[in-house]
Amino acid sequence: MINFFYAYQPLIDFFLLNAGFALSQYIVLRAGVFSIATVGIVSIGAYSAAIVMKSLGLSIWIAAPFSALVGLAVGLLLSVPLARLRGPYQAIATLAFVQIVAAVALYAEPLTGGALGMNDIPKQVSTLGLVFALAFVLYILGSLSRSRIGAIFDALRQDEAVAGSLGISISFHHALAFALSGAIAGLFGALQAGYIYSIEPHQYGFVMLTMTLAAVILGGRRSIWGPVVGAAIMTFLPEIARPLAENRLLLNGLLLVVVIIFLPRGVVDGLIALVRRRRTSAVTWPAESSKEVRT
């Protein structure tokens, strides 16, 4: 068992990081905001942590909360111009934000290292640290899901007009979703920088963006475990499909299409809905049978 863990430890670590990125994306989608800005904020969190660690010699456990605060601030600032946009317009605007962040990271060479990126970042993040960070975020989001805010996020996602007519402040709760998403993205961006020694602008591009979105779509955006399961699929499936060589990406695409067709809510949300339907039918069937016997 120990040998198995050491053999697959890097893959497990990348799964933990991907789960954190997916949870950051999940929280805005759950609130009905079609934002794909997560990757850009992850990049900001990673670079801010790397700069603090290399320039000031601070520990990752100081740099990571700092990056989370930076991500939170960026999320709040981003929510202001996006307050009047909806649907695909939000997606296009946040995609533009990701491209702007990538361009700044590429051309601000004195600060970010340019195309070569930042190297020799002290590795101070272990598997245990990633597990602790993911567990902390899951606890916060789980508590949030069971609270009034979680119910409001669900209402906004299902029908924003109806939620507004009930007196819910749409702009405030969208800003809250952006802030939470930014804090999680900044935190895990910092942890990534403290784990992989070096970062460069092309890491935070289209590939990472599609993987993060796919993890939420595959897992589901209602339960907090949906993005975690989706991240597990997107992380471990290419390793399982290694014998397929260059066709592994084709398998990822086929799996995504199959899930969208047969489990449109995602794997976790779809299975939860299926179990609830079976329980409901199991409860109603004896009741109907007893009525027939009485008649």
C-alpha cells in the first residue's frame, strides 16, 4: 500500500490541486454566474505567492493566505463590471480577463519572468498540506451549502428573475460568489506554485480552462462533491487510458459527451437524483397498494 502511494503520489497531488480549481469554478456556476475567470485568478495567486516567497523569503503558509486575499479582492473587482452582463456575455468578458492576465504575465518580464516564467520556487507544499487545504475548503463550502446562502445560490441559478422578485439581492450574492471563487482560486494557485518549483504563463491557458470546466460539468454543480469527482475523472482517466497514447484526449471528449447526454446534471448530481426518485417510488408504491387493498 505504501509503495502504491509513493508510485502515484504526484498524480494524487495533481488531483488535489485540480479539485481545488474545480471547486473555485463550481461556486460561481452554482450561483448562476457563467464565469470562466478561475484560471486567470489561479495565475494571479500563483505569481503573487511565488513573488512573496522568492523576494521576501516567506513560508508558503503565509504566502497562501496572502494569495487567497489577493484572489478575493480580484474576484470582487471583477464582479463590478460583470454585474450587468449575463450568460455568454459573462463568459466572453471573463475569457477576456484570462487573456489579459496571461498577456501581463508574459510581458511583465521583470516581475514575472516573462515567457520563461518563475523558476526555483521553494517547494514547501506536501500531500498532507494539499489534503488539509482541500478539506478546509470542502468544510467551508459544505457549511455554506446548508445555509441560507446556498439556497439563494440555487435560486439564482434556477431563475434569477423569480429570486429577485422575492427580495434577494442579485448583485450582492453574485459578488459574494466571485469573492469566494477568487479566494479559493488564489489559495490553490499559491499551493500549486509552492509544489511544482516553477510556473510560466502558458500553464494557465485554454487546456487548464477546459479541464476545470469539464470537471464541474462531469461531476455536477449542485453537490460540493461533484467537482471533486469530476476532478478525479479528469486527472486519473488519462493515466488509466495511457495505452491509448494520443487517443486519450478523444476518450476524454467521448466521456464528456456521454455524461452530458445520459447524466446532464453530472455524475454525482445525477446519481443523487436517481436515488431520490427510487426512494420516492419505494415510499409511494406501498401506500398505493394499501389503498387498493382497502377498496
